Amino acid sequence: MRATSSTVQPGTDTAAPGSRLARRLSLSDVLVYGLLYFCPLAPTAVFGIVYGMSGGMAALVYAVAALAMTFSAISYSEMAKSVNVSGSVYRYVSLGTNAFTGFVTGWLILLDYFLLPALLSILTAIGMVLQFPESSRGFWILMFIWLPALLNIIGLKLTLRVNKLFLLVQLVTLGVFFVYSLWGVFQHSHATGLLTPIWDGQRFELLAILSAIPVAALSFVGFDAISALNEEASGGGRTISRATLMLLLLVSLLFFAQVYLVNLFVPAGTQYDTEQAETAFYSLSRDIVGAWFQPIMIVVAGTVSGVANAIVSQMTTSRLIFSMARDGRFPASLARLDRRGNPVAALLFVAIVSSVIGLVAANQVQLLVTLVTFGALFAYITLHISLFHRFRKHPERHWFKHVVSPLAGILILVAALASMNDNARWLGGAWLCIGLVLALILHRQGRLGSLPLDQ
């Protein structure tokens, strides 16, 4: 079946007849999907990088990142209750402001979505090469892009069943790590003071903490993925709204707890080089639990969570591309659904693009991490603006949710973006400029709504 193409104008939230995704996901399904997108073991991939950038206060960085994401989660939750179609922040901003800003925002979040499947495959490949030194990183990258793509093409319900098993394995592994870490703390075998991961007055530098936030924020980029399921969730926006706030609490606690505990066992004065930083969590888990645990952590964090996260990452990316193609922003061929209602053309497109990026940027983990978060954080800023704009004269405007929260979120996110490294800012800025040019072209062709100055 081919989805019909329609252009969404500001203030509407309807999709073309016959092109809607089916509502078939319960609240528990959305929570499982969300936990897998966030990935309970997400900090394992970037802990060493965050530790080095923050002067040893990785737990503080995650606490600040969680605070920043709280405001973003509130904005997503509020918008989800008033918009009931697929499209994530792209759709929210289109309806909250105008179609031009919505397209640019969708273009920005695509930077996140295009790079994330490739980044996940690279991080998974790093763990597998550590376990199997003779193997090729490129082989694992392609393996962990196309296996999830195949599962997604087979269908949503199958991937949900597989993902529930993957989630259970991750939580059990994390539980083992927590038990041994807490036992080590009670036995006073940790290497630093109990407050050092949160505050070390001798090493604290505000700019260092801010510069590490975009890297830690990689663990929190799942809110937009949840909103992309708005059209497929039973109960629509209210289900997505509830799931968003529940997931914020769950992942914030999981991330902070594991980062705080592993931070306690890093010997004072440790300096990680690039290769050591990428595998720091694995090495520390061996020291905390035992040599037997490291291969388990690598397989679970690298393979199980990598495949599970890649499944939902590709699923979300394909649904955003499907939504933008359905609105006439991208070629109509990308809005094609198969007989089971899956956006198969968009899924294949995502897998191909991810394969190219993964192979080209196989040794650029830190740059990819910051670029992923550049797109997400910039899109979150426009989300806050759209929420403020949508409710500025609304009779049900809530002072904290619709005024204070979005303004606070904007301030924190702007500070985090300003502290990014120069390469990420330049490349991210170039991507933004391309999006602006494309939006202007589409506007001139009459394929977008009116520009702000025309309204």
C-alpha cells in the first residue's frame, strides 16, 4: 500500500486518510520500547569520555544532564497530550509554531537519527573487537545495522517480543553490577571518597562540566523516540505523556546510580587515553565484580543492548522519515507502507545511510556522540519555544509547565550547546544551514506552510 502525501499546516494534527499507522501499543509496550531506546546500560559506552572531560565528576554531569532533560520531558509530555499523530518533535514544532520551523527542527533531529544507528553499531563493534581481537570492526558495524533492520522489516510485534527479552537480560546484568558495587562500597574497597563523583572542589571547573553534558546527554535522547509512537499508542497522546514522565524518572535513577558507583572505583589521578576511555566501564566492571563478568558485560552492553537499541533507533528514524515524506517534505516513495503497515522503504533507506556513516566514521566516536546530541539538543530548544508559543494565550496555560519550564530548559540547553567542541559546532551548524536552505526551497515550491513573516 502506498501512503498518500499531504502537507500539514500549522494548527492541524491530522494525517491523510489511509496513511496512518495502526494503534496497537499499550503503555507497557511503550515503556519497554522507551527503556530500550534509552538503553539501561547507555553510560557504559561514554563513561570514560565523560569522566575525563569532567575532571572525575561523571556523576555530577549526569545529575545536571538529568535536570536539563526534565524540562525537555515536561515539554514533550505537554505536547503529546495535544498532538495525536506520528512525527515527534518535527510535528510538535510544526503545530506549535509553523511548518517552516517544523521542517528545520525535523531536519535537525534527523542529524541525531541518522547518526545514532551508525554510532550504536560502532560502539557495539568496539566491544566485540575487544572480545574477539582478530575480527574486523567494519564487519560488526554492518552486522549490527542490518540485523536490526531485518527484524524491523519483519514487523513491530516480533521486535517487541524480542526486545522484552533483551531488556530483561540488560536489567539482570545491571542488577549484578549494582550488588557487587554496593558490596564493595560497604567493604570500603572503593578508590575515592563517597562525594568525589559528585563534587571535588580541587578539580571542579564549570566549563568542564558543561562541556561534558552533551556527551552524557547521549543517554537521554530517547524522549523524541517515544513521541514518534504517538500515532501507534493505544490512548494516543495521553499514553505517550505518561510514559515520557515515567521513563524520565526510571532512566535518571538508573544512569546516575551506575555512573556514581563505577566512578567510586576509579583510582585517583586516572587519565584515560581515547582507546581506554571507550572501554573504561568494561575494565572497571572486571575490577569490581571479577574477571568472569567482563565478557558478560561486553556481550550484554555491546551486543544485546546494542541490537535492541539499534532496533528501536532504526524504527524511530524510519517513522520520522515516513511522517515527513507523507507531508510532502521528502520523496513520496519513502512514505510507502508494506502490507503489514510497516514503513519498509524508510527502513531500508535508514539502514543504507547508517552503513555508509558507520564505515566512514568508524574511528570518530567522540565526534559522533557530540553531533548526535547537537541535533537533539537544538531540536529540544525549538520544542520549548513551540510549547511556550502554543500555550501563550491558551485558557489552560499552566505557569510552570508552559512558561517557567520551557524557559529554564532553553537556558540550560543553550549553555550546553555553547560548550561543545568546535568541530561539533561547525559540522552541526553546517547541517542546520543546509536545512534552512532546503526549507526555503520547499517554501518557494509551495510545499511548506507560510513563513513566520508571512503570517
